[in-house]
Amino acid sequence: MRPFSLSTLAASARMLLKRDREKTEAPSVTSVYKGDAEMRRLQIRVHRRFAIVTVALLAIVGLAAPEASAQSPRHFHPRDLVALGDSFAAGSGNTPYIDEACGRSATAAYSEVLARYRLVNLQAFVACGGATTAQVWGLGPHNEPPQINSITGDTDVVTVQALGNDFFFGALAAFCVQLECAPNETVPGTPVTVQNILDSIAAESPERLRVLNTAIQTQIRSVGSNARVIVVGYANPFPDPNGPVGPLCPYMSAVELGVARDFDNALNEQLKKAAGEFGFTYVDPGGFFRGLDVCGLTPAFFPPGVPSGAGGTLHPNQLGQGLYAAAIAWRLFV
């Protein structure tokens, strides 16, 4: 019997994802029969779930990437990925950085995790902490070239995660952690109240996302690519106040937890709606993070004050980035 290895496990995941795609694109003749079709769908679900669990486990425990070997599946060609977005996409907090100004992680961002296990080829990783939607299609927070310029004719997949900074995510998060961010309170450093921010998400997001998505779509077409766009939603670093709340965030009241939930839900609602209007794929990571908030004992986010000076407070840690990779892997070949 051939000995079990992590390289073989990762290679098997890649092959299973490839088989899922082939089965979806080219159903067999026998699948016209209801029973066979149901069995085929069940097999695809099982294969895909195995692949996703493999990716997540490998990423979570921080294992080295498998080396290429003769055991790797033949004819699997990872798709070229361009990763756009803000600090969540950049892997901020997960040091060391390849770009200090952008807080761009050297190894732990979800796009890097997917590439490390050869589910994608990371063509360009240009996500930058602090970026708004306008700073994805226009000049970046530090006057970097527009992120969308990294999309070329060779690009197969584009991931984009941006909207939180359009609505003062950093200022609101700091306010809730340090003080009492009740809806009628003014957010320090801004002219608006917490409720103003929540209300403005529904009012302003459609146009902001329309401009961003149009720019991405235009860039894809201008370079002659048929790239698929995957819009990545936001996982909430805090628990829902109506459910179990762990012991590690006594600084958050039920009202503040409600604000965090409403902010997260509002962003994701707009991202999902806008993605659908453009025919983009939307990834909701929420289910992967259930029970792994900063109030619990096994958080998938950096709690307040951690990591010190790295700019990653309330951002996904290594576990969280692995879970994001798993959520995206779920949709890569669907």
C-alpha cells in the first residue's frame, strides 16, 4: 500500500475538484435517469466537501505546501487568480508582510492558501489594507496603481472583497471596542452616528458597487479575458447577541453586538445583490466561522490588541484565512 502523505491528500483534493467540474460540464448519458442523476449529484457533493475539508485542515494547521511529485494528478491546470480587495483579502495581521503599507501577508492570505495547495495559480495578489471600493478600481490608499490593472488576458478567476472601508469599518470597530457604540452615538473621527452608517450602507452601496463591478467587467473585456469574478463577503468577528456569547469579550454589550451584526449583514446583503446583478459569484463565509468569533475560546479572528502593531485587530487570523480559502474553494469549480 502506498504510504499516506499530506502531498497525496492535497493532490487528491485537486483531482476531486477537477472531476467535479468535468461531471458538472459533461453529464453522462445515464444521468438522464432520475436515480442516476441523484447519485451523481450526491457523489459531486461528497467529493467537493472532501476537497474543501482538505484545504481547510492543511491551511489551519499551517503545514508546508506539498512538493510537486510524480504522484500529483496529471492534467490538472490551476486557474490563474487575481486577488483584489481590502485588509481582509490582504491577510492583514498575519505577519510577516510582503508589503508593510498595505498589510499584505507573505503567506497566510486566503488567495495564498489556495495557491499553496495548487488549487489556483496566484497570478497577482494586490489587495491592500484600507482600500475602499474606489481604491480597487482607482488609485490605492498609498497611490498604488489601480488593483484591477492586474487583470490580464490570462486571468481565469478574480476574487474581490471590498466595501467595509467605504463605511468606516476601522473607526466603528475601534469605537465599539473602546467605548459604547450605541446607534445614536457619533463615531469618533467622523461626522456621523452609528445609525447613520448603518443606514448609508443600503443607500450608497448600490452605486459604489455598480461602479466597481463595471470597472472589473470592463477590464476583463478589454484584455480579452473570460475571467470569472468571485465576490467575497465578510464574516462577523463577533457573535450574534441572540445566541451563545463566549466569555472573552466583556467589553461588548448586547447593543454593541447587535450593531456589529447589523453592520456585517448590511454589507453582505449589498455585496450579494450587486454580484447577482452582474452575474458574478458571491461567497458567503459566515457558516464556516460559526462559533469561532473573538468572544469564544478558539477565535478565527485577532482579538483587540492582537497582533500588536500589525494592524490586524478583528481581522481573520491564520485559522480564519484558512476558512476563507475553504469557502472560496467551495465555489471555485461550481
